[in-house]
Amino acid sequence: MAKLKIVKFGDETLRKVCRPVDEITPKITRLLDDMIETMRAANGCGLAAPQVGVLRRIAVIEVEEGVVYELINPKIIAYSGEQKETEGCLSNPGKWGITKRPAAVTVRALNRYGKEYELNGKDLLARAICHECDHLDGKLYTDVQIKSVEED
Ligand code: NI
């Protein structure tokens, strides 16, 4: 595994719409491993492929230590409620904003074995799913934030 360089806000890579994965090759599974290592090394709870310079529809999420979700070609198929909470991004270190997100979402994705699954998330997991799926369409949390949060 290898730790990858994280692209920062202002880089045009983060504004591109990513291409779907049509075949899960060893290169894709290696990318997943590297993304998990990179996310953990940066103490993040989610990372999307464009953040490491790869324009493919792939993201990893770990909001609960040891429980990693790998999302390939994810699609949010249901959402409900509303939450206004703090959100940040590994591509925008040291900054946070309050965003308005659904309180709960259901996402459908493939895992690394090509098996389709559905994940229901609420609260922080719902925010992470929305945040990472947005990355795959070139959207950043600052696009939907209600206000930025300054550190004391
Ligand atoms: Ni992010």
C-alpha cells in the first residue's frame, strides 16, 4: 500500500465529473487500498478518488473506526429529513463549514468484488456519503455550506 498525495481546493481536478468504473481491475483494488491508507493517515472519515487525482467514481468512508465502506459507482437512491452540521474536507485542511444535508440516505454501490450493495446511513455517515458522492460530480462542501466556521 502507499500513501497518496491529496489534491487541495483550488485544483481543477476537484471540479471534474468522474467516469464510472466499468471493470474492477487489480489497479482499482490497489487504488482502494491506497485511498484507505491515505484517509487514515490524514485522520479523515472519507476520501474520493478525485482527491488523489484519479477521475473515477470511487470513494472510501470510515466514520466508525474499523468499519470501512468502499463505494464504486455509488448512487444515492433515497434520502429523508435534514441536518445542519459541521463538515470539512481533507482537500481543505483546517477549515470547516455548516452544511445542510439529508438526515438519512441510502446509497447503492459496488464493492471491490463487483457485488452491488446498499448502505443506509444517518447523521455523520449520511453526511459522509453525500460529501463523497458530491466529489465524484466535482462538487465541494463549500458549494452547499450555509456558513463557514472559524477556529477560535
Ligand atoms: Ni472532501
